Amino acid sequence: MAMGAAQASPDGYVAALAGWQRMLVERLRKDVLAAAPLDERIKWTHLIYFSNGPVLLIRAEAKRVLFGFWRGKRLREIAPRLKPGGKFELATWELREGDSVDADLVAALVREAVRLNAELGNPAERSA
């Protein structure tokens, strides 16, 4: 987390945030966890959600919040604002102060990302 020291737990991560970033991360976290059974952890200093490997991330930074999916390039029909990055399938949605994300859209993205991991395997493994 660019705004302070790394946190040991997801609750600690959220508690360390303030203002619009905290409100947005709280909302995303609630909607993500309501959409599918996921293992929520702190990894690489931000929130990572797992189901047969990493599914998505929520990362608060000083001027933005990233909402990203390991198989995000395959999710762009659901959310065209997902921006592909790198040579893998990761795509992220950059959220800024004043932005919001519809709970139904979050649920659709999460469910499809979990389904893709179930079908295609762990995206963190090279053969996936």
C-alpha cells in the first residue's frame, strides 16, 4: 500500500485507509465477498482474493484504487473499462475519487473470474 506500512490482515488493510479510498475499498470488498466464496488475504501488500489460484486484487494507492483480475482480458466484454496490462491476462480498472462501481457488475465479474479459474486452472501457474 503506497499510503503506509504493509498490513497483516485484510481488516487492518482497510482500517489503515481514509477518505474516499476507504469508502470505495470497503464497498468493493463487501460486494466481492458477497459474490462468491473466496479466500481473502494480504499478498504483495494489498488485498488478493483466491479461488483455485488468484482471482482478483484491490489495491489502494495515493490517488487511485485498482480493481484488477488475473483473467481480466477475458472479462472485458462484461466491463470494457478493464485495461489490459503486461503479457499475461491481467486487466485492471482504475478508480479515482468520485468513481463508483455497480454491485451487480462486481458480482458478474467475480463470478465469471471464479468460473474461469475453475475451468482453466490456477492462472499463476505457467501452464494455465
